[in-house]
Amino acid sequence: NAGVTQTPKFRILKIGQSMTLQCAQDMNHNYMYWYRQDPGMGLKLIYYSVGAGITDKGEVPNGYNVSRSTTEDFPLRLELAAPSQTSVYFCASSYSNTPDYNEQFFGPGTRLTVL
Amino acid sequence: GDSVTQMEGPVTLSEEAFLTINCTYTATGYPSLFWYVQYPGEGLQLLLKATKADDKGSNKGFEATYRKETTSFHLEKGSVQVSDSAVYFCALSAGTGANNLFFGTGTRLTVIP
């Protein structure tokens, strides 16, 4: 099992450029999540998905879009990159979202810089 | 709303010292509580969890007890090692919505030889 994989590991974008952060999991998890981690700020939820074809906004969705066409893949799209989107992005997945079993598995992250 | 508050870091300890990282929570229901660890350059991974009051989670020498009376879930380790240097996140999960895992801001621990 590879677990949760993310590509790329690092990326530098110019203001206004677009890109897609890729995320895939091979654990057959229904639930998938995108977080951003800013220094000293913990994790903030951008978008999440409860299954293929179903997505919803988290705490900080502005400037991002997602899709979930398969159980395995959950790409995050930045349409018009802004310096405020400089951050480390983590994808995660879980088997269940019931509190007793809400263990999320994280990918290694993508460090994005927008200049 | 549901939230966790954990002690601010950074924390620097000598090897074999005792570690405590404080975490308190606010929740309307009966949350499950977690500690996640993030090693340098990696994603978060679950360290331990507790799902009801008075439960003790433990892993790799770390322990935390779910204290409902003080709404706390403090992380402890009796003797830290250099390899424990990481960022530690307290988290809670409550309710039935899909967006129901809330993280603290993280505490960076550095252990020096």
C-alpha cells in the first residue's frame, strides 16, 4: 500500500497562473480532504469529499476547486494563483468520519510558493 | 463551536527529559480526542487516540488521558529522545458531519542530545 500520495512535492507559481495538485489514495477510503498549513496556524480545511461525485467546502475554499470522479483521486485546482495561497497543502483520507474512527491518513504534502 | 487549544511552543528539551504538552478542548457533545505527530518534511500521522472519558491512549512511550472534568488531553512522555523532535497536534472529532475533525495549532518539540 502506498497510502496517500501527492504530486508535486514543490512548486513555484507566478501570480495568476493555474495548477492542479494531485492526490491519490489506495486504501479504498470514501472520505478525502484537502488542508493547507500556514506557519504557526495549524491546519485549515479547504474542501472535502464523502465519496465519488460528492464534494463540499471547508473552512477556506475561496480560490480553489476540487473534483472527485473516482474513489482514489481528489485533485485540487488553483485557477488564479495569489501570494496568499503560498502554503503547504496536505491531502488526507479516512475510512469513516464517525468520531470514534475518524483517523485521517495524510500525504507528504506539496509546498507551494506564489511569487 | 468545537475547538482545541494547545500550549504554544516551541518546546526544547534535553534527551531523557520528561515531556508534557497541554491540550484542552471545547465541544458540545462527546468528542473523540487525538494526538497527531508531524516529523520534518512529512505529513501528519496518528500518534494515539481516546474515544471516551478516562480512556488512556498510548503509543511509542507517549500517553494521554481523556479528562472530561477538566476537558483536557495532555500528552506526556517520560523520557524523550532526539527522534521525538517533531510538531505535535491535538485534535478532536465530534458530531456527524463530514467536516468534524478539528486541529490545534501544533507544538514544535526539539530534543537536544
